[in-house]
Amino acid sequence: MTWRSLADRVLGIADEPTDNDHLRLQKRVGVAVGYITIVAPLGAPFLAAGSPIAVPLAIGLSAISVANLLVLAQTRRFRRYTVILLASGAVFTLGADVLIGGLTAGAGVIWAFLAPAYALLALGPRPATTWFVVYLVIVVIAVIIDPWVTDNVAGPPYMVRLIGFAQNLVIPLGITFFLLRYTDIRRRAAEARSDELLTNAIPGAIATRLRRGEGRIAETYLDTTVLFADLVGFTPWAQRTKPAEVVTFLDDLFSRFDALAAVNGVEKIKTIGDSYMAVAGAPTPKADHAIAAMSVAVGMLDALAEAQSALDSPMQLRIGLASGPVVGGVIGRQRILFDLWGDTVNLASRMESSGLPGQIQVAPSTQMLLSGRYTFEERTDVDVKGLGRMTTFLFTGE
């Protein structure tokens, strides 16, 4: 058996299969404190200058710690174990303060502060507040009885008191520091993860406004280009393909689309099945929004060719673009989403649905913005659902 496996067995007596990493670490720290509590009190008789109750007090706390650990190993009831550990430690701290000659002999009550400090990590803020009150009560009791203790209890020699005082300043406060440091590291990691998830769900500019406390976010963006893309032939292919392969393909393809959007300053809005929606010019204004959206659209055709090179049933993209004003805002509370509304969104969607497989179809509003940079083939009398007959344009090249 290696040292690592032995440590896992010794410290993992309270572990449960369902514990996450944070809870498992909390438990193992508590178990380690329990083992330390078996040994630490045995130094009390040395500091107590021969007091007759020092030995029973030290052995009593050690015995309680042993029994507490044994019960924990059998029941896995970590919360009860923690309460007993903290309560017995608080009582022993007050008793040890009396044995060594009072507050001025060594400031031993500082050890009692470990109770609220560890409770904050293991039990949470509300129980930790209770244990902080317990700590204050112990200090008050120690202050009240200190005159009597000083007059009636012979303290240890000066050097012993000096070493004990230094130890009591360094060790418990050092442990408290590392507990607080660990808690802060976990908090920062949780905040970073939360920020990452929020930024992945909605545009960064909107996420920043939400973090600042803004409630309802709704804006009109006058100059945008909306992009819709849909996979032609995806549904029949997905029906005869293993689900894991379908998800892997879509994940790879949409990850390529996301990268294209990021490079060109275009915001991905959402995906629905095999459809992809993005916008340039919202929520961050972009002067060349139509060029950016077209660059993404052209890149999508190449990305699909690369992603499906190994498939036995090639698919094609149908892409539609439209430019103009949109309304954007955050909806939902549990799974928030930044979405777009307006005629421009509807027109872009119709450009995709009435387009041709493997082609990029744009509305006149987009063609006007791109006519000096790209070439288009005019399509007349196109039946656009909900909008009637209209002229559209197919992208043919730069």
C-alpha cells in the first residue's frame, strides 16, 4: 500500500460516492482536524505546571475525538461529527486557558476562533455565525474569571509561557488564514465559472450589464445584419445515424461556426436543432456589419465541407442574410437568452428558407451594403413566405 492510498483511506472515512470535490475536501479537512485533536491536547499537562486536572482534561478530549471519528466512520454523519468536534474543542480551550494561568499567560483562547473559521468552510455562513458567538462567549468568560485564575493558578515558567504565547499566535491564526485563503480561491473559481457560463450564454457586453445589476435589458439596434443558416439533408441523415455521431458532428460544425463568428466580430444568438442564428452590429455596434456577416457566411460553406468530409451523406447549407434595425433584449430568468426581434430578423429567416442549398441568399437591404465588394445574381419574383413576391440576390463571389 502506497502512502497516497493510505492517506486516502485514513482521511476518507466520511467520503460518500456522491460527494463532489469541494465537499470531499471539506470532510477530509475535518477528519484531519479530528486526528490532530487526538494528539494536540496531550501537551496540556506540560503547560499546566503539574495541575492535577490537566491529565484527565487532555485524555478526555483525546478520547472524545477518537470516539467521534469512530462514529463518523460508521455513520458518515459529517455535520454531527463537526458540531461535536467544535463543541469539545471550545470547552477544552476554555479549560486549558485556566490550566495555564489565564489569558495573560498564553492567550490560549485564540484556538477557540478556529471553531467559527472552520464552521464557515464546513457548515456555511449561518452556523458559522453561531460558532462566532460561542467564541465571543468563551472570551467573555475567560476575561471574567481571569483575575481569580491569575491569583490561584500557578502558571508555567516564563520560557514555557513565551513559547506557548508565540505558538498560540502563529498556529491557530495561520490555520485560519489558510482556511480563508481556500474559501477565497473557491469563491473566485466559482465566480470565474459563473462568468464563463454567462458569457457563453449571452454576449459579453450584455453579461457585463447584468453583472452590474441591470434588470430589464432591451435596446434598438439600427444598423445590423442578421444571419440564418440551416442544414439541408440533415434530418434524414440524423434518422439513420447513431445519436452520438449526430451530436459529435453538430458540435464540431457549430464550434467551427462559433470560431468564425468570433474572428469576424459577429455574435452568435442561438442554435435550434441544425439551424444557426447570428448577428453583426448588435449588441456592439459595428460599422461593417454586412461585410462581417457575409465573411462568416462564406466561411460557413467551407467549414461544412471540412466537417463533413468523412460523412457518407453530404449535406448543404442554406444561408440567408438581411440588414436593418432590430430589437434585442434578455429574456428568461432560469435560462437567460439574448434574442432579437423585428422585421429584419423575419426577413433574414425568410432569405434562408427561400434560398437554395449550398447558396447564400441576401435581401436587397444587404445587397446594397455589399454591392461594391461582392457580386450577386439577381433572383426576381421569389415567393417569400409571409412577405409575398420580391427580388433577392444570390452571392456569387468577391
